[in-house]
Amino acid sequence: MVKEFANSQDLVSVENIHENTVVLKDGSLRQILMVQGINFSLKSEEEQNVITQAYQNFLNSLEYSVQITIHSRKINIQKYLNDLDKRMQEESSPLLQNQISEYKEFVHKFVQDNAIMEKTFLLVVPWFPPFVRKPSSFSIPFLGNKKTVPQENLENEAVFKENLLQLRQRVTEVTEGLAGIGLEAIVLSDQELIELLYNFHNPETIEKETLPMPDRQAGMPDAKK
């Protein structure tokens, strides 16, 4: 008897990514905020106490659960090395060309011998439509489970728009709360969500691109990339 293996897509809880929103297979929605960190250790004790109290007040003000995730990823420096190559070719001075070449080799060898990691701070804001059973807690894998609902619920654009409006109201509340602590947060776009989820499900691979803080107004999603 041939043993049947599960399709990899069956193990992923994501059904679709649409309008800066992750649609899960259970019909619930998520928007993911990337939060810019602050150097807490460089603050004075008084400033640290103010930030801590503000963060506590922010969490207590929420009437729903959110998921906070710290994503560590290996930095890909290939684009930086390519830029050094281009700079070396454009440089007319042999001395500077040699210095750029030596610097490039140093960086390349250093990264080979030492994993350079980057931490990304993410906050997941959920919305559970009435037809979705809300989980008792967020003690579940990143973004949710893979319980399915009738496909017509996922394809109904009017229902999606209505639920998306509710989710965006929550996101606005969260971004304003974070701003009160001095933290800038933006909603990840479709392309950024795809890259993020790819990195989550392929942790051993080196990313093709980095995922910097997009140069957009905090909390304002960019519908077109």
C-alpha cells in the first residue's frame, strides 16, 4: 500500500493574501504590523518607567487578543556586495579599487564565518467573523490554525469588505496606542506579507531580499506595490 503524504499547502493556515490582509482557511483575517524598536537600554530610568507604564496601559486598553512575534532572520548582503562591485568598476583610481576589493573580501569572509542576524518585531491583529469560532487563546501556531469553512464565505467580496473594515478599525486603534509609547508601526503590504511568510516557512534559507521598514506613513496600508 502506497503511503500518502500530506500536501505542504495543507499544513499552511493561509488561504489568501488580499488588500494587505492575510485570509486564513478558517475564514478569519489578520493584518500584520511591523513595529520599529527603540533602544530601551539607552533610556534613563525615568524614561524606562514611563515607557513600561505606557506599554502596560496599551495592553490593558485592548478588548481583544493580539499576537506579538519577534522574527530573527539571517541578513542577505549579496546586494551590498554587488553595489561594491559596481562602485569598484566605476572608480578610476587603482588604489581605491584595491581598497574596495579588499573591503569586499573582508565583508564576504566575515559573513561566511559569522551569522549576521536581524530581529523584526511584528504584531498580528486578528478579526474573527461571526461564522468563525474564535480560539480561546493565541497558544496556536503563527497566524492561526487550518480549520476550513465553506469556500463561498471566503469568496464573498462584500462580506470580506465588511470584515476588513472591522479589522482596520482595530489596526488603527493599535497603531495609535503604539504611537503613544513612541513606537512607529506600519501595516505590511501584500508583497511584504508574501516575503514574510516565505521566510517563516523556509527558516534555513538565505533571504533573497531584506524586509526594511517601508518608507510610508505609519499605519497607512499601501494597496499597490
